[in-house]
Amino acid sequence: MHAYNFSSGAFREITSAITPANLTIDEDANLIAYVDGSTRKVYSFSANESRATDIKTKTIPLNDDQTGSVVRYVAVTYKSGDALTLQVWLNNEIDSGDIRPSTTYYNNGYTNVTYNGQTYADGITFDGLAGKATYSVSGTGTVELYKSATLAANNTVRTKKVQIRDRASKIRIQITSSSSANAVEIDRITIYVE
């Protein structure tokens, strides 16, 4: 039996002593299997798999205007025994010459982005420096604004606001944990725009 991970796009094998004819979930969302030709027809998988949290949104358009809107902050209402990492991508292309100091940027698709003598591959972030506003690229892609924050572990539901204060026409959000030791509950992700 194989399970599909929507975040990584990969399958993983799940081993079991039974060969199910059909799978479903019960009223408590636990996986159960029907086994044809057995003295015991229904098996319940009571041991849950432990997996690290990985929640990704699709790209969310903020308006129909190419100039976009100012994203003031992203708020996450959650409960987690583990610290979580919040990542935010603002999908507006930053042109060479527009890099600002103390701002983080993300290489989305270019084979390489060269900035201040350093080369950054696809999917890598870099920070803007004073007096260094230009970059060069190879391949096709975009350079986007990027923000990240740590959401502290907590035992009660709470809301954490992360300031963005940048203009964007689209936004993507990902929340991950490095551990699978504790349950994670994400109640709401809110994007505040002007």
C-alpha cells in the first residue's frame, strides 16, 4: 500500500500484515480496511502515523490590479506542542535595480541569481544589502519578496501576527514543523491588506 504526500509530490510505502480489498475511514476519521476472504472482515488501524506538519496554500490573488495591494500582516491562529515555521512569498517580480537593504528575496525558477558576487540557485533566499540594488540571472523565473517567522509552541489556541508591509498582487503561505512529536492545530490563516 502507498500513501501520497501532497506537499512533496512523492509516494511512500506503508507496510501491513493484511492485504485490504477496500479502505475507508470510520466516524472518528481512523483508517479501516475491509479484507475479503478472511474470518475477520474489518480491520481498524488504531496506531496513527506520525508525520511532521507541512501546510501549503495555493497562490492567492489579492486583487485584479497588477499593482497589487499592500499586505500589512499575516495572522495565524494555531495550537502546537512544537514550534512552527511560517513562510510567506509575495508573488510580485522584483526587477534588478529594485533590491532594498534588510529585505529578503526568493529565487523562484531562475537557474541562478547572482547578487553581490554570490550565486543563489532556484528556491534559495538572499538578503538585500545597502548600496547593492542590482542582480543578474540565468534561465527564466522571478525574484520575489519573502518573509519568514517562527511560531512558538503553545498549549492553548493563540494568534500570531507577522508584519509584511509590502505590496503584492498574489501571496503563498507555508507552515511547517521540524518534528512529528506533537499534534498541530491550525484554526485560521488571515491576510490583512490595505
